[in-house]
Amino acid sequence: MSDGILIDEKGRRCPDRSWELARRLGKIDRDLDPAAFAVRERGFIHIRPQETGARVALRVGGFNLETLAGALYELKERRFPRIILAMFTEGEWFYEMLGGAWEFADRAEHLLAGGTAAPRLPWLAAERSLAALGLPDFAQVRPLVELWRRCCGRMPVDLERLLAGLGLLDRMILVRPRRSGFVFAHLGGSIECVRPGHNVLLLDRAVHDQHDRDYGAWVERAYAENLSLGRPHLQSIRATVRLSETTAAQGRYDRLTLPWDGSANDRFLMGISLTREHRCVVEPPRQVG
């Protein structure tokens, strides 16, 4: 993987590990990443190639037109097929997946003009390496992944009891494939995107058959992709889900999915949702699905 480049306030490029950059930034805390500091404090745009595209970092409202022009020139020359846009605002990083330079140009012009980093789509999923399961935030699910590996993906008869012992039963969704998609086999009572008490009503119903049908269809496509992998899969998700005509659940969560083979050779996909932040909001009603 090659080093990245920074685009300065005059549209000029420089390597993100150069002496010239160190000279221009001056003395900074040695624990700080110089490239991230240049983005946050000096209004630079950082472009770093990755295996399937590039990561482009900027500060919302903190860069100028010359910087954007320089970044667009670089992206068009390199023709990255995918761009992960990292946006710094209000002390936090937000991320979006974009299709290429032209989609980046449209989004960046909005951010340059004083727009917000709020996602354009109500749902956004970022892929995570399974190595992240070693972090403290995932300590609760590590025994489940180890169980899956010991069982080679065959569902043990006492799985429900084991999940209850780990405190994960109320955070678990279990679906099984059907000709038209997936149906719910289990839906934990602590899933925030489901209205209280409605988890039982959704059993044996299609995943897309919920109040926010667009969200249901998006999740159903993700389940199909994850089941086809045949292995554990981890994603970080930001979503706004309609619970009623006037109420929505907004939040961020990590979703671990595990494919299981049942005793009758039927297949299941298990999803464990670990919530990072959550709130309910009241908004004007809109047409859903």
C-alpha cells in the first residue's frame, strides 16, 4: 500500500510523510498523526490509496475551493473505483462510501458550501476486519465466535441457553432463507429498530415486511450477502429507521453475523447488534416504502 498525499490551501500536493510537510506544520505533539492534523487544523485534504480505492479525509467547512480542485485533479488522474470519504466535524469522524471522483466532487461541493456531514442515505454500513473482535468493545461476542469455530458452523442444540448466558439473546436476530428472501426465526426484545413488543409479531414474517420497508429490504440484501460468505462478518452501521409515521430510531451499532447449519441441514444467519449510540426522534410524517 503506497503512502498518501496532502493537498494544501493552494491546491499543491505533497507526500504525507515528507520533510516539507513537517516544516510547514511546525512543532506538533509527537502522538498526533501529521496528516490528520493537517486536515483538522490546516484545511488540507488527505488522499490515501487503499486496496480497492482510496480514503479521502477532509474537514467539513474547513477546506477551500483551491484545495478541492487539487484533490479532484488527483482523484481523476488516479481513477479510483471507490472512495471512502472521511469527514471531520464537531470533534468526530463520519464516513461514507462513494462511487468515484464525480460522486466525491458532488458531495465535497456540498460540504464546502456549508453543508453537514449527515449521511445522504438513511443507512450506511462500513466493513470491519475480524481483527477488531480483539478490542474491548467486542469482548461479549468473542466466546460466540469461538463457539462457531469449534462447531464448524453447526448449530448446537443448546445455543439459546449459551446466548442467554452471554447476555446476547435479547441482542440477537436469527433469520432463515426462503424463496422470496428471509424470514425472522428470532428477534431479540432489545433491538432498537423494532417498536417495543413488536418483535413477537414479526416472527415468521419476511424481513422486509416491517414498517420501514426500505430499511427492511436493505437489511435483507445484506443478510443474503453475509450468508453467501460462509463465515463471520463484522460491520459498523449508522442508520435512521422509521418506527411509525412520526417516530424514528437513530443510532450507530456494530453488527456481527454468523452463518449456521441446523440439524436438518437448513441454513440460518444470526445477527448480533451491539449499540454504540441510540435515540428516538419525532419527525413530520413521510411516505415509507
